Amino acid sequence: MKRILIAQTPEHIGETVEVEGWIQTVRKHGKIAFFDMYDKTGLLQVVVVTPERLQECQALEQRTAVKVVGLVKKRGEKYVNPNIVTGTIELEATEKIEIIASSQILPFDMGGKDLNLELPTLLDYRPLTLKHEKVRDIFVIQAALAKEFRKAAEELGCTEIFVPTIAAGATEGGAEVFKIEYFNHEAFLTQSPQLYKQVMVGVFERVYTIAKAYRSEPSVTTRHLTEATQMDIEIGFIEKFEDLLDALEYVGTSMIKRVTDAHEHILKEFTVEKPLIPTKIPRLTLREAQEIITKRTGKDLSNEPDLNPEDEKEICFWAKETQNSDFVTITHFPTKKRAFYTMPDPQNPEYSLSYDLLFRGIEILSGSQRVHNYEQLVDAMKKKNVNPESFAMYLMAFKYGMPPEGGFSFGLERLTMKVLELANIREASLFPRDMERIDERLSTLSHADKKNS
């Protein structure tokens, strides 16, 4: 008999079928037992009534992998569960319950709707906690976001590229990079795919990539990781700055709308509302945003070069309350606070043609129009104390006809966190890296090293 997937079982009422999956919960009641099993497509209730099958039930633990052969039967009307794809049927285990791979007794209960664990424990047992339905659904959303990002990028006419994460120089000339030894030479893990995607504008005109980025930032916050996933777009032959704003807002809103429309049941599971997406996203310069925040809070922000986390929350409250929007685009950050490739505003070079997209109180995107003139770019690098000789391959692209261009980058984990309103970005990373952890806690690894030495 050939296995069918759990989601297919309602098509086989009255037939004997074979399904495989994992045990979620087991409930034994004397001469009858029930267990819920799941595979990649859904959850199925199995009922056990014969003495032989009841005996086979005795060895079942949560997360045991099993094969069940039985009869698909309609549920009684009062037992229908409209919340699952198999809610109208159940499987009576008439022929076989076979353990494919046994599971040890779990260190904590995995059968409930919520997995009530502290974050360190959640991460210490990551191969196990990822199996919980609610945790698993975080990464259903994440996969959907990446899929819809690709779709939106291709709708803009972008070609997907794949860039390296080892570079000869610090990507943006900063100090917060990981140095590595590379065959007796110094190299770095890239802070972003920035320089490579700019080069590729000279090849394909419009490009996108999903790539890892590394930041050696000595901080522990709820919104930062040392290894993150960036979703980047770069667009050439732009006519004006607003072209980039239109593109980033289209990608951001269409991606989030499509995902939340398709997975509304997961949002309900996390008690999260669908995002407010107006026809036109409100746009403010940094100074306009700061003036609004000052009026609302009384804080003097006139000398601040950026929005801090509390400011981002406040301006998002304003956007939601007055513009019916969970999004707001902030533009024109000070040129001196942006990377060397950021184009100064020709009307006021103190400020740059840069932008952040905020969503539900946090920045989910950053980007800018770029300096595309070779001489201007070299001059900007020198002013930022970046040695042009260390970026020879990057600069080569600008010697040979680089058009006006710009781009932007989303943080996938941060975006996932805000779509589901998670408390910590580490919940939105399969295997998070930060100052305290590489899979296991670094303190645990250090202790093991000392013990084995």
C-alpha cells in the first residue's frame, strides 16, 4: 500500500489508507484510545479500539514517528473540527500501528497549543521545540515572506543573483565586522551584499538577492542578530528619487499583504491583527518625523541624527492613528551618518537621498539612492576614511558607465518578528547567532572545552 498525505485523507472516506507522521498527543481511555498525528500537510485524529492496536499504542510517546494503516471514517456532526483540514474525518487504526522511529520521553510537554518556555530553554532545545506547531508556523510565515519577496522583485523586472559572504574588505568601511583568516590573508564576513549587488546593476540593470549578513555588534537586544538574512533589491536607470520609494513600498506592502491574506489562520493563532495597508504609504523626512514626535511627546529631537527605537514606535503610532497605516517611510537622513555610497540630496547635501521603511514600530528596511559617478564615489570614500584601494573591484564597475541607481534591503527575521508580533527576533531565526550563542550557549561550549582539555 502506498502512503498518502494527511491532507488527502478526506478524499478517501470508507477506504483503507496508509499514513505516516509524528505523534502529537496520545489519550488513552480504557478500551479506547486516541492520538493526533501530523505530517507536513496537517493534523489527523486516529482512534484505536481493537485489543491488538491498543497494545501497540502503549509504546507511543509524543514525537514518535509512526506508520498507521486504517479506515477513514466520517466524524459525527457534533465532533467536527472546522479548524483543521481533516476536521470532518478520523482514521480508525484497523490494520497497523508501526513505530518507524521511537522518541524518548520529552523534557517538557509539547502537546499544548502554546509552548510556554523561557527563551533560553526554547533555544537550548531547538531541534525539539521547532517541531511544535506554533513554533513551526513562524517559519511557515518566514518561508512565505521570502517567496513573496522573490515574486515582487521579479514583478519589478529584477534578476536573482547569488553573492559571496567572504570579502577582502569591510563592506561599508566600518569596524563592526568579523575578521577571518583566509589562507594566510585577512578577510571579512560581509556586512551586507551591498557592493556586489551594485556591481551587478551594471550587468543586469535590476537585481535581487537573499543573502546572509554578519554584524559584529557588541550588543544584546530583542531586535538584532550577529547573523541575519537580508532580502535586497538594486535598481538601475532610475529617473528620480521617488522611483525608489515607489519600488520599496510596493515590495514591502505587497509581500506582507499576500502573506497575511494567505495565512490568516496563523495570525489568529498568534492573536495578531492583519496589518493596515493604505493605498498610499505616508512619507516623512527625518526632520518632519522628529517634529511630529516632539509635538506628541515634548522631546527635543532637533539635534538627533536618527530615530531611536522609542521614536520609531511613536511615529508608527502617529501613522496608525492619523493615516490608518501600519507603515511609514522616513527619508533624508544626515549624509554624515550614512555609508559612503549614499547620494547626498543635491538641494541640501547635509541630508541624503536615503530612507527607512518602518512597520509596527520598527525599521524593517533601509536603503538609498547611490553615488554612481566614479570620481564622486572615490571622493566620498576618502571623506569617510575608506581606502579606495581596498575596493578596486567594486570601483571598477563605476568606471564603465554605471547609471543612476539605488536600492534597499529588508531583514527577513525582523520582518517575520513584526508580522507575528514576537517578543524577540531570536524566535524568528531557526538557529540564532548572537553574542551568547552559536547553536549552544557559548558559556556551555567553553565549559565543555575546559572539561575536555
